[in-house]
Amino acid sequence: MLRWLSVTAFAVALGAACAGAPPVPAQRFTDAESEIKAAQEIGAANNPQGKLHLQQAQDQLALAKKLSKDDPAVAARKLDNAQAEAELAKSITRETSTRAEADEARTRLQNAQKNLSGTGGGR
Amino acid sequence: MRWSFAIPAAAALVLACGHMEATPQLKQAQAAYDKAAQGPAAQYSPADLATAKKALDQANASLESNDKELVDDKASLALSKTAIADSAGRTQQAAAERDASLKELNITRDQMLSKTQEELDRERQARTAAESQLAQSRKDLEQFARVQDMARGTVITLSGGVLFDTGKAELLPGAQDQLARVASYLKNSPRPVVIEGYTDSRGSAKKNQALSERRAQAVSDFLTAQGVPADRVRSVGKGASSPVASNASSNGRAQNRRVEIVLENAPATAGSPATTDTGRGGSAAPGSEPEKQEAPASPPTNPR
């Protein structure tokens, strides 16, 4: 009896080892796709650097889909990279617009200060 | 002999426990992180920088797997996370600059508004003071002259008897004090001034015309000497025209021998010099008062 139990346990362990990494959860793909969509929505495609990272995100996502069946561990890493690239595209796009706002505010301030110092002599 | 087995065994053990060297991708990620840690991310996005550090540590740890593809994937992730931290830091820095500029802009606008308000207040005060001075000056004039507001402006009438001897165009010493006060009044205004000389109807019209011109000119010269800008002043001789009283009585003739100083309503034209207008040309002569009646012709006598 004990002998049969040992054989069964060994067989289960061997089976688990041969099965490899578990499949990539579908939610991981959904998350990466949502991140790419969010980057597109804030206009990453209109930003030269943002566009580049958005394209890389899409490439990584496509690769993950291709590898998901045969090599889910690698596919999961490609998904990580796709999500990070999409996040980077968003961040760069936000940075560009915030920098433009900062530059505009500085120009407005300089003009106002120039007007203020130029109105010393009365009208 | 035993050593000959021990050395290869030790080498095999080292190889089994050791791991691969950092890939170019991982070196790039490390360099990018080191640079980002010195930039705005350290101050503005420390959480993102910590996430990048964690990804970099995981990439370094993956070297133990001796799997180059795994290392490069992890390094690539660390590189992206570092770039995110760097970008977030610059974004926060730009946002801080923007907010500071906008705050300063509001302060500057408030200062501009306040300055404009102060200027308006000063102008208002100056205008009120000038009006008050003009009113006071006019009250002063009304003590010795007739001051009337008419369609063409403010008309100050001075009696000829006070200003000139009969038949003369030289100002009497007593007239100078009055004219100095008139000059003070005129200097409070930028409006043009017309000085009109009149005589009574005794004497020839030609002589009366010439006398009235010289009298108007004498007054004009005195006023400009007192500081009334010459380009605002014009003098006109009107002779015996436009009497204000009957020439039949000595009292009426005294009223008709007069000088009228008109502070016109229209602003002065810059650069037009003081001139003498003969006033000849009938009832349409410039400066004549339309509301006044033309006096009936009187026989020529000695000019007064």
C-alpha cells in the first residue's frame, strides 16, 4: 500500500514539472490593452517620443499574444514591457504638455512684469 | 594525485554557482537609473524612482538564471520604469514652475491693477484741484470784471476806462494788476484765448478800428508776458462794432470802450502763433458775438 502511494506521488510531481509555466491570465492582456488605449486617448500618437513608445507597447503586446500558448513565461514578460512602454508614452505626452504650459505661464509673467515696469510714468 | 581530481571539481563548482555578466541592455538600464537618480525624479517622483530601482534589482537578480533573454526583458522593463520616473520628475518640476509663474502672475496683475487705480486717483485729484483753482480764480475775476459763459466760451469783459486813457493804447498802471489776475485764470486752462478790443462810436471808424487793434494787442502782449502761452493767444480789433450800451450817453460810451477776453471752448491748435486780426469784414468778422445787436451808426467824432 505504502509502495503504491509513493509511486502515485512521484507521478503527480513529475506531471507538474513537465507541465511548465501556467498560462497567462486573460486579465493581463486586458490591462496592457487598456494602458495602450489610455495612452492613445491622451494623444501619445501626436507626440514624437510618445508615438515611438506607443508603437513599442503595441509590438510587445503582439509578441506576448504570439507567445502566450507556447511560452507563457516569456509572454508574461513581454506584457510587462508592453504595459510599461504604454505608461511611458503617457508620461512623456503629459510632460510635453505640462512643459508647454510652464513655458507659456513664464512668458505671460515676463510680459506682465515688463508692462508693470513700463507704466511708471503715468498715462 | 588527489589534487588532480580536486581542481576540476572546484572549477565545476564555481561554474555551477556563478552567473553570467551584465548584458549591454542591463548596463544601459543601470546607467539610466544612476542618471535619473541625480535628476528631478529624486525630488519630484521618488515613488516612481523606487519602482524603477526595484525593477533594476530584479534585472540584476535575473543574471543568476544565465538566461540572456530573461535578463534583457527584465533590463528593458527597468529601463522603461526609469524613463517613467525621469519623465514624471520633469513633469512635476514643470508643473511646479507653471504654478509658481501663475501665482506670480496673479500678484503682478494685482500690482498693475493697484497701480492703475492709483494713477486714476491721482488724475482725479489733480482734475478736482484744477477745477477748484479755476473756480477760485474766476471768483477773483468777478470782483472787477464781468465773466459770462457763452456759446463760444467764457467771456471776460474789462472796462476800457480802467485799462486805457481816452484815445490811447498804453495800459494804465492800475490795469496791470487786474490783467495779471486774468492771466492767472487763463493759465489754468489749455483753451485758446481771443482778445477783442472795442471803442465807442466817437471818431472815424478807421481810427477806432486801429485803436481797438492796438488796445487788443497791448492786452495780448501783457498776458503773454505774464506766462499765457503765445500760441494760445490771438488779438482782434473790433472798432466801434458790437456796442454793449448806447453811445448817446457818456456812461454808455464808457461801457462800449472795453476789452473782451474770450476763453474759447475749442482746444488750442499747437503751433499757431499769436496773431492780430483786424476784425474787418462786416458782421461776419471772427469772434463777433451773434447775440449782440449792431449799434446804429453815429456821426464821427474824436476817437475814444
